[in-house]
Amino acid sequence: MQYVFLSHDVDWPRNGAPLEHIMARKDRFDKNTIENVTSKNPYYNIPEYMEIEEKFGIRSTFFFRTIYENGYYSDYESDIQSLIKGGWEIRLHLDPNSINSIELISAEKAKIEEIARTKLQGNRVHYLGFNEELPEKLKSLGFEYDSTVRKTKDKIDQNEMGFRMLDGIVEFPITLMDAYMFTYMKIPEDKIVQTFNDTLSMSRKINFDFNIITVIWHDNVLKMKGGRMYQHILEYLTSQKDVKICRGIDLARMVNKI
């Protein structure tokens, strides 16, 4: 079986990006999105992700920050509650300035747990900030997995597939991320689904205990060129008989049973 850990980093406040930020990047959006930008901020897409994933009968993982510029993490409380009620997974998107302090990590964890009303078992550091001491800290705070490691930006690497055990924490390295695909790999929109196909083919050829690719598709990219291919990606993935799309916690617990 080929597993896909499907995840979304929620990097922007709930009210979306400032208008001037969007207009400076208006070539990334279609005409209709720009014409309606004042009534619907294209950087906020959680309901749309839920609708698309519900259509395909899948559930993914959302990572939420505690520090938002021009917004508050608590603004997402209703979204988080809706996601949890619907079977989606909520986890921490740790600030990179917190990774060296167990007290700061604990404080961030507590903030999201308060509005999620559930314990957090997974983490990903914002901007993929990581150091070798982080897994031990996460383990001591009750986390079961992390998904932060990514060493390359301009290629798809077999070393960023599968999983690692680091100080008792399951680490899922990042295999595919929207921003890297568009910015560093220069993959055109009409080649994105093929890139997923090629990545799965690469993974299938490797003798992992679990064949896993980990995907980040940010909340804010759903209406952007490239990002708007998300539904086509799911159409492809769900058409593959040997592919199972999973939440991070489900994969982590499968791994821990080995």
C-alpha cells in the first residue's frame, strides 16, 4: 500500500492577507477572484478544503499557528471545532522562535488545545525550522509525531519519503510542498498531477516499512495558479487502487505498531 499524509499549513490569519499584498500578486489569481477580492479574501479557504475533501471521502491534517500577523489564533476557533467534528485532524504549527524552549513549545501547545478542546499529538514548525533537539522536547510534551524535516527545495528526493524515528517521535519528512513545486522546481500547472504520479512511482520502488509521501498544500493557495489544481490531485490520488490518503496521527500510530 502507498500512503499519502495529506496536510495543510494555515499560515495566514482568518481574515486573509491584506488587500495590497494580494493585488501585488494578482497575476496568481483568475479574473473572477480578483474582481471579488473585497468580499471574499482568497487566502482563507478552510470551508472549501472541507467541501472538496468531503466529496472524495477523505480527511487530512491542518496545522495552526499561535502567532498570526494582523490576526489571532483564537479567530479560528469555530473552524477548528468544525474540522474536529467532521473528522479532520488539528495539530500545532509551532513558531520557529519556540523550538529551543520547551516552555514556549508547551505554551503554544496549550493555546491550540484550549480552543480545540482536545490534546495535540502532532507538530510542524513554521518555515520548516528544525533542530536535532526538537524531537526530544516534543516527546516529553506528549507529541507522537512531527513533520518538519525537508533538506532540499529544488527536487523530489527519496530521502524525504517514508518516516524516521527520532528520540521516540515519528518524523514524516516533507515530500511535496506547493511553494517549492511552484517556486524552486518551476513545475507548470499542467504538470502538477503528473508530478504526483512520478513521486508515487519513485516511492513504490523503494523498500520502506511504510511507503509514505507527505504533502503540504497550504490553506492560502487553493485559488492560486497551481494551488487550484488541488481537486485534480485528489481525483488522481483517489483513482489509484493502491493509494490511501491518511491523517498524520493515523500513520504515526500505524508506524508505532511495527
